[in-house]
Amino acid sequence: MRKPQQIMIIDDDADDRSFFQEAIQNISPVIETHICDSGIQALAMLEEKRIQAPDFIFLDFNMPLMNGRECLIELKKLLRHQLTNIVILSTSDMKEDMEDALRLGAKLFLTKPNTFQELCNMLKGVLEGSWQKLFSHPANPDTQA
């Protein structure tokens, strides 16, 4: 039997964390979800091996103390030999932010959706691995429909 997927959400906004966790439960109640309110907390959990490297990390780009860019750099150092997919989930839709995140090692940059159903659909696509088809970006013309 395959072990359930493990994901981590790193977001300073309590409502967004709750919304995200509810969406994950809606998609699959067996997914193990680890919630962190800052990059500092997430890095500490991983460094202290309180959790194994998750399959996916959903990282907010705009946070105080340690922003998403800084956290992404540290996560990539820490998880360099792991297969963790880091997905930026941000309110920003600026092309510069997306390019920066992908250059720093994020697998995907997604703008936070406006509705619960949109969030569920987005997360389901990412977790099922169909995001390459659903969310292609101009940097990779091979994935364009």
C-alpha cells in the first residue's frame, strides 16, 4: 500500500491556512498536512526532522520576517537531494515574481484563487500531477496546448 502524500503549507495568513487545509481535506482526507505560519517555523521543523521532507510545499510569497524568496532559497538548500515540489501560492500575479520564483527552484507559481472551488480544483490538479497540462507557463513552450 502506498503511503499518503505529505504536504506542507507555509502562509502567515490564518484564514488562508484554514481555507487551504479545508480544501485539502475536501480533496483527500488521507493527505498528511503540516501547517506553518512562517518560513522560519517550516525550516525549523524540517531541520529538526520533526517531519520528513513532504511531497509538496505550498509557499506564500508575501510574508513578514522571512519572505517567500528567502524561504525558497533556504528550502532548496535544505532539501537539495529530496524530491519535494515547491509551489508558490501568492496573491501576486506579477511576471517578475513568477520568473524569480521559478529561477530560484519553485516548480510552479500560482496566484491564489478567489473561491473555495477554484482552490480545490487547482490543488487537485497539482497533487494529481496534471498541473503540467493545466498550468503551463510561457517559459516552457513544450507544455503549451
